[in-house]
Amino acid sequence: MIEDSKQKQIEIRIRERGQGTILFPSDFVDIGSSELVKKGLLRLEKKGMLTRLAFGIYLYPKKSKLLGDLTPSLEEIAKAIAERDKARIVPTGIYALNALGLSTQVPLNAVYLTDGAPRKVKVGKRTILFKKASPKNLAATGPISGLIIQALKAIGEGNLEPDEETRILEILKKENQENIRHDIAMAPDWVREIMRKSIEVQP
């Protein structure tokens, strides 16, 4: 049975982190052994303080009178995993399009390129997939231009409609020009041509 003092330390740290925090056993390595921490988190889950999002991933949930416990998005969970692993991630496919507002489709699963370990994380009925990528695919410096590259790849060469291109150029106006100039080099040739237009139209 876990020592009461260790259990209390785990609980205090969780409360200090605040509601809405995503937690991992590695957040408590200084308190005790891996086994002790896992037992402590399991006990808090059974008490109703924590929610288990996936294997080894817990949530100290925010409470809503109307909605009950508020669950984080797949993006928030993916970012928390990346931060824990000190890895870079870039959303791809429909998730990139959705993040930019180019698609109203809410993807059931999220796919990210990463320089960390490839893995699949099951969150209820949904999945986060981390795919190992080359450094070039993760080298974009602009949060918007990096997403644009992945979104255009998802649309595919020759499939971009004129109105979609107009919206993409409008979105790129919000990106730092130096970021665009840097990230153009990371894109396929046909994507570069579109991104160059966003530089040309700037005053």
C-alpha cells in the first residue's frame, strides 16, 4: 500500500498544477518509484479526482455545472505528450486543414509528424498517431506557414480551387514575412509557388 505521505505529495502537486492539467507518471519521479506513482494516480482516479485519458495519461479535469468534466482536445493532448518527450510535432492532413479553418470537418483521429518516438495513443474512441519525420518536415519556423505547407500537401497538387488559394493567401498575411521566406525552402515546388504569392502581395 502506498505510503500516505507520498500519496499526499502527489495529490498536493496535482492541485498546485491546477484543473485542466494533463499529467503523466513522469511528473512525479522525484516523489517515488514508478510503481508507487502509478498506484497513487490509480487511487486518485478511483476517488474521482483524476480521469484517465489514455494509458499513462491522466487529466485533472475542469468542472462545468452544465457539461460535467471538460475533456481536452486531441491537439492539447498531443502537445502535452510532445512537451513531455521534448519533441517537435506538426499536424497533418485534415487536422492541419481544420486548424487553419480551411475545413469544417472535425477529424476523428489526429496525425502528427514528429522527431520523437513514433507511436499511437488511443484516447477513448479516437486516436493520436505520431509518425517519424525527416528534420526537413519539421524545420518550418512559422506556426502558420508550417501548417499551410501540411494543409496544401493534404489537398494535393492540382486539386487547389481558386477560392481555397485566396483563403490561404489571406491566412498567410498573418504570418511573419521572415518566417514565410524561411519556410518556403521546406516546401515542395508547387507549394512554394503559392507561398511566394503571399510575399509578392505584401506592401
